[in-house]
Amino acid sequence: MKYLKIAGFASALVLTVYAARTLPVAAAGDVTGGSAGLKSAGVLAFGPDGTLFVGDSVGGAIAALDTGDRTPSPAAAVDVQSIDEKLAALVGVAPADVIINDVAVNPISKNVYVSAARGRGPDAAPLVVRVDAAGKLTLLPLDNIKHETVSLSDAPVSNTTGRQNPRTQTITDMAFVNGSLMVAGMSNEEWSSALRSIPYPFKTAAKGTQLQIWHSSHGRYETESPVRTFVTYAIDNKEYVLAAYTCTPLVKIPVSDLKAGAQVKGVTIADLGAGNQPLDMVPYKKDGHEFILIANSSFGVVKLHADNLGQLQAD
């Protein structure tokens, strides 16, 4: 399933659930009960059998949660007004003390899951809440839930002296693809921008692939800017990652190049311009042509014509 992440959606959550081009396969991890051990709840992604992956950048880890949410349901629209107020009331704080981080849709039940923080700063508590078609909010019991976790060996060290703490960008986007969880974010390597592929069920997470891109808005090659959102996409019968970065290069990277610890140069095929943050990408086909919708913080939703991506070689 796929959805558009909504910038500034703290006051309202409106999602239309629909089928994406790749559905997760049926498989299950070796889950155990007890606390999931989350220090933060950021990026969300669904995998097999209703498994919810939760990115924990502060903890440098990923948790696979057994939601127990496997009752099939048809596609539906979920409309929740004042979701920040409802979530705040659910956990007993003021709306200003709830920070919503991400949303994802269960491909089986079509329920919506929201990750958030209760409070601000290093003592903020992670929250994951389920929103059903009627708009009812239910907290997942993160202190006692069936789960499986994996630590990222190359997570960046926390550094609060810079403009942005790299630790908080350990995980910027995730997607379950062909039996593995693909994870974008920052690492502690020389080229700190990284893409990791972690087989599921989890065992260990190898070092990520280190990425370099040409950033035309900045006029230089960069290795310290993380991928903000990505999709996997077949171009001329070869699988690629299409990755979007802040202000706003769109880059293609062959999946076959993504090897642990390798340094890979992505090919910049488009640039949406400076002062913009990409939020999500959704591929689709219409009238025999391929398109990709790119949701952005400043430029709204941009439609990219994708029929000839294989011919774009400028970097």
C-alpha cells in the first residue's frame, strides 16, 4: 500500500487508501513479547502479514511490531479532524506537546498508523497509534508487544553542536522490497549518506551503501545529505532506487550496486529546485504512460513523466 505523507497534518488527517504497484509478500519474523525498547518512533513502513516497521533514529535501531491487525478490509478514506488534539487527550498532554512524525497504511486492514513523540527533547516518549475507518485512535502498547528488533551498526554518533543532530537522521525513509527492508538515512561512514538493505526476518544489519550525488542547487557533489524519500522502480528491465533529496535532486541508483560498505555515485536525473523538502513519491500508470507523483513541502505535488527515465544520464 502507499500513501502521501502530509506536511503540517497535525490538525487533520485525510488519507485515501489504495493499492500500490508492489505488495508485501507473506512472511513472518521471529517475534517475542515484552518491551519493544523504542527510544523514538519516526519513519513507518509496512511489511509482511501486517508487520509494522518503526524507525528508531535515537536508538539507532528498527523494530518490527506484530500489530495483530490482519482483518481484510476494502479501500477506504480516513478523515480525522484535530488529530493532534485527540492524540494529546489520549496520552494526557497539551496538543503542543505532541509531535507527529509519520503515517503508514496497513495493506490488509487499511487502518492508518501514526508515529509521534509525547513531549519534546531527549525525554520525549515514543508513541504509535492506530486510526480505524471510523476515526477511533488506539495506542499500541509499546512496553508489551510482540516484536523483533535490529540495531544499525553504522548509526551516526549524536552531535548536538551542529545545525542538525545527525543521529536524528539515522532513518529518513523505509520500504519493504523483495524480502528485505530498505532503509535510507545517515551513517558514521566517510560518505555518511547511506542506503541499507536488511533481510527480514531480522538477524543483523550490515553496513549501508555510502552514496554520493551531484546537487545542482548547491553546485557540488555531496555525500552528507541523506535521502529523504525513495521508491524502487524498474527502468529498462533493471531495478533502481529513485531517491529524492532536500532542495531537491531526484537520483537513480541501481539496486545491484547497493552492497554493504560500497561507495556508489548516484545519477541525478532531475532537480525540483532549492528551498524544498520532498515528502513522498508515488508511481502510477495512466493511458499507457508512467508517472511519478512527488509530494513536497514547498512545491506541492509535482508530476514527473517517467516513460524515458532510462535515457536520462546527466549527473
